[in-house]
Amino acid sequence: LFLFARKSVIQLDLANTKKALIVPAFETLRYRLSFPKSKAELLSMLDMGTLFTFRYHVWMKGHAPTNFAKWRTATTPYRVEWEADFEPYVVVRKDCPEYDRRFVGFGWNKVAHIMELDAQ
């Protein structure tokens, strides 16, 4: 998975563009879990119910624009549009606006940062 992300960073030319690579987020309810070694293994874990798309049962809007249905079959990066309440995990250039560390605790902190990145 790391190699796929690295390949995507190069393919999207993130070092020279104002694009962000959105990293699909997942979670588990299990205390111990072996990290998947491939997308196929991750998909299998999703199908078995070992993993879930991140916070889907609590706050679907937070990661809905990632379009997990499309991600399941994607073999190359695809365009994702920002939407209100979107709070993805991203890979960006070093010179992008930094996350404001004064945001602490729960309450739109990551959403505000992603909104700023989208505006730029």
C-alpha cells in the first residue's frame, strides 16, 4: 500500500502541483489486527467485516467524497471534489498551509484545514 501511495505521488506530480492525494481511511473494532499487505487483502478484510470505512456508522459525510465504491475497483488515482464536512487524510506538498495546532479536541478542526487547502 505504501508503494502504491508513493507511485501515486509521482504520477500526480504532487511536488509541483497544488493537488492532494487522499488516503482512504479504515478502522477496525478488533484489538489486534495484522495490517493488510495489499489492496486485495484490504478488500478481503472489508468484505469479511474485519475492517470498515472510517467512521461510516458515525459520520458518513466526513469521508463520503472519497467514494469508497469507486476506490474498490480503481487501479489509478481518480478526482475527488471537496464537499462540506469532508475531513480526509491527505498527502500534500511541503509548502502547503500547515495544520493549525491551536485546533485541539473535537470540532471541525480537520474540516477547517481541508477547507483552507481546497480554497488554495
